[in-house]
Amino acid sequence: MFARRLTEVEPFQCAGIDFGMLLPRDVTDSVEIVLAVLKPGMESPVDQHATFDQVFWIIEGEGDLTIGAERALVGPQTVAFIPRDTPHTIKCVSGSGLKYLYLNVWGKGVPELERLWRKVYLNVHARRTAAAPPLTRE
């Protein structure tokens, strides 16, 4: 059995954004749940994923969410679905920051090259920043 509270995430940083791994893909081979924290005014890079669908679940704060050509203001208790291969980004528009969970869902299992979450996020960080290793533990 795998059970973890939001207060027990494994913290890491990638491309300047604070994250916490709640449920790793390494454990499930089909889904991953990550806590993301954006400071006021911060925006996630535009992203799209070829191998999985994604769900955002807003916990605290407000964000300006763009999925494809559509935009919406989102806040606590909002859930948004992002189909695979769809460009998306979210910007924190609240003065207190934005905290949300994202769920990555692989309908046919995690592809071999994407199985190790730490390695995947190292590659994402390198691609976005061309800088030092991203994974930091507090």
C-alpha cells in the first residue's frame, strides 16, 4: 500500500518552480501526482505532453489557465482536464501564491523512457534552463 499526505511530499525544484512528489509514477506505472507551488506573478512554461493526459486540481490561490486556445480564471476546488498533445500554461494571479496538484495519467502505462521520475525532471530542467541539476531536497 502507498499512502502519503500533502505534508509528506518529496520536495524538488525544476526550472525555478517548487514541486513536491506525492505519488511517483515509479510506484504506479500509470499515474503520477505532483504538488506545484507558484509565487505571485509566476507562470509555468508552456508545455504539452505526447504520452499522457493531465489534470490540474487547484488547492489555494487563483490562476490564469490556458489550455490550447481557451483561457479561464481558476481557483480553489477547480479541476481542469488537459488532453495529451495540448499546449497549456498557468499563471499565478493571486497575491498569496498558487498551489495545485497535477495528475499525469498514462492510459497504457508509463513508457520505458519515462519511468524514473527523477531522471525525467532532470531532463526537463536541463531542457528549460540549460543550467545546474534541478532536483534539490530540503
